[in-house]
Amino acid sequence: MEIYFSVGEASGDEHAAALIREIKKRNPTCRCVGYGGDDMQAAGCEVFFPLTTMAVMGIMQVLPLLRKFWGLGQAAKKYFREHRPDAVVLVDFPGFNWWIARYAKQAGIPVYYYMPPQLWAWGGWRVKRMHKYVDHVLSGLNFETEWYKENGVNAQFVGHPFFEEVAQHPVNSKQIKELRQNQKKVIALLPGSRTMEVTMNWPAMLAVAQRINHQHPECAFLVACYKPHHREYCVEELAKYNPDLPIEFHTGKTSEIIAAADCALMVSGSVSLELMARGTPAVVLYKGGFVMGTLAKYLVKCKYMTLPNLIAGREVMPEFPFMDGEKERVIKMANILNGWLKNPQELASVRQELKVLSEGIAASKASETTAEYLLETLGYQTSVQQAA
């Protein structure tokens, strides 16, 4: 058996890696190949190209990469024709993965979309592509599953892998203690996993940090950088902006920083689920370019952009998407965070609200459920015990 994966996001790389491990527990001889990242490779997948290095947002960022994307699509098309894997599994990254789905269907290969794009929030007309190119949608959110079903798509609720990843990777208590270093108050700064996100949003985060520092000079800021070059950029910008701000930079310690923080300022992304799971209150920002921001005004149909808010149906994490008016939003974000730091009871109330919300949906074994569904629908009956 051979399964082809196409994964273009950092979070998707982790989700796919967990799924690959569960597949191999049940079918040790299954060969996993395709596009992805380091986590998938470590899980036993033969990665033909590190697609996660090309995670970009917005048409201006995509245009210079179109030729490369086209070449990767053609390589996948050729592979499907010559090797005919038993299934193709896509994880998010819709702009490119629609083409992978198209080529797989042309070759008569069943297509599974694990953690599908948020069509219910924007671009709802693309559900037609799901009908045409995707055989099974495997969703991590109940309301998303229902939306797909209402639109005639074969969708299954499997749970969200983020919650199992949080449960399976307990934080390092020693590191948490070291991160706090007897600091009275700590704010986590999460500038995103894509380079464009970091460069667009970090200046605004610095401005918020400076305002908080004026009112709470005892507060320390811990930055969770996804990649070393993100850290280098953030350090350089801090040196230009105000090197005296009490900011520390780390890579590979996102979970520990989230657990150590009293609250957080984060760029919108799936990491919001971990903040919810760990009960860390957060303010969410997302600064986009002019073209992307203008399109969003017309295309985005959803009231919220942050998953905990969508799940709750209310704003448990204050959101600040913008393409201009940065100074005004910086003031508002700083005021919320300052208010939480001044009022421990309010902060505790938000923390409790997040924990209750998380408990309602966190009982997830998404990777196990998805692996079993995938293998069963492909006609492979097994169990972990049989595979051991």
C-alpha cells in the first residue's frame, strides 16, 4: 500500500506526521510519500520536496513562486500516472492542493482532505471543487463538518489533532520555571509561523509591548519564534526599535512559553487552539497587505477569524485584523492586555472560560480515528495489536 501526502503548512506537517505514525502502526508496510516537511520525514514519509518552506499568503507573495508550484504539480501528476498510489491525502494549503486533487482524480486515485480549508468562512463557492475532486473530507470541527454535509460533501468528523498533540506533549515544567525566572508578570508574543506573517506583524507587536512596558515595567515578554531566521529578524528589529524592552527570544519552546505566560499577543493561526487548551488568554492580530485586505472585505463571510471564537460563537479572544490604522489598533490591543494585567480576577475569568470551552471539544483521537477511517475505506482491515 502507498499513500501520497501533500502538505504545505507547518501545523499541517505536524498533523500529517501524527497520522503517518498511526497508519504505520496499523499497516507497517504502508509506504508514505509526497510533499511535506521535517516532521513527516521523521515519521517515515519519503518527502520529495519540502513544500512547507513555500507557505505564503496573498497573491503578491504567491506570484514569484507560480513557476515552482506549477513544476511541483506536474511532477505529482506524472507520479500519479506512473506509480498510482492507493490514496492521496491533502492537508489544508488549498491554493496548491486543489491542483493535486485534480490530478489525482484524473488518475482515478481516491482523494482525502484532512483538515480541509475553511470554505465556510470565505470562498464558499469553492465547495464545488470539493464535490468534483475530493472523495472524503475529514474535519476537525463539528460545525465545519455539518457545513460540508449541508453542502452535499461526504464529510466525517474526526476531531482536531491539535488537542491530541497538546495531550501527548506535556510541557517541560523545568523550562517553564526557567522562563518565568521569578518574573511577576509574563506576556507571550507569538509572531506566526510564516515569514510574511512575522515581517508584517512583528512591528505592531513591538509597539504593543512598548505601551505595556510603560504601565508594567515589571512585565517580561517571551517570544516564541518558529524558525531561527524568524528569530534573527525579530532580534534585529528590536535593536532598531528599542533594545531596552525586556524581551527574550526562543525557538522550539512555544508550548512552554504559552504555559508560562499570564496572557499572550498572537498572530492569528492554529496555535490559538493550544492557547485555548492551556487556558492562556490572548489578543489576536493579523496585519495583511492592501490587496489581501481588500479582497478579505468582500470574500470573508465569517464574523470571526480565530478558531476558539468560531467554536464558542463569541469573542473569547479579542481580534484585530487590519491593513491600515495600525496606531489605533495598537492602543486598543495594549489596553486589553494592560487591563488583564491590572485585574487578576478578570484574567482568571477569561482563563476559566477558555478551559471550559476546551474541555467541551478536546477529547480527541484525531490521528487514530483518521488512520482507521482511511485504511478501512481503502479496504485494509487491521488493528494496532495485529500490526505490533
